[in-house]
Amino acid sequence: MRHERYDCDFGCPVEACLEVVGGKWKGVILFHLLGGTKRFNELRRLMPAVTQRMLTRQLRELEADQVVARTVYPEVPPRVEYSMTDFGQTLEPILRMLQKWGVEYLEQITEIRRAGAQQANAIGQESQQT
């Protein structure tokens, strides 16, 4: 649920930031847009696992938060481009830090998740046997 005002204590700045960049694909979209303006289908090719509907929804939310600008060119067929706004560019250090953290801990995260999946499978097999 999106807030209209943030009047709470400690967590509010973090909550506000996560509302803007949170979501499965927003961070990835923003990271790709750091490299420059992209057309919709370019973004789809860069993120083959995202559906067209979800990409559209995430881009609209980023546009509503004025983090991403959508430019429509009056051509046939219409050309639509997405780029970071000046406000959106303020997220670059955060996105770069997330990238750095991911590079440093990708193997560890993968191992943790693999172990968790194996444990869940073992528990599932035990409950089927009883």
C-alpha cells in the first residue's frame, strides 16, 4: 500500500525509499536506465523474465513517482522512450551500492537459498512418508 504522508519515526525514510524502488523489477529497470535512455522493447530484451504487463506497471509507477520520464514520439508506429529524471538520477549511488553488494555476496546468497530449498524438500519428503 502506498502512503501519502510519512509521519512515523525511525523507519519512514527507508520505507519511503523502498516504496519508490521496491518491487521485483523496479531496481533492475532503474539500473538499466542508468546506462541511458531505453525503448520499451530494449528493456524487455534486457529482462526476458518480466512480462509485458508487469514491465508496463512498474514503469508507470516509476513515472508517477517522477523517477522515470516517458517520452512518446508522434511517429507511426509510435516510439516510446524511458529515461531517468534528474530526481531519478539521485538514486544512482544507491543502485551502485546494491550492485556492489550483489557482486560481493552473490555466491553466499545462492548457497543460502540452495541450502534452504534442499531443507524444504527434505521436510516435504518426510511429511509425505508419514
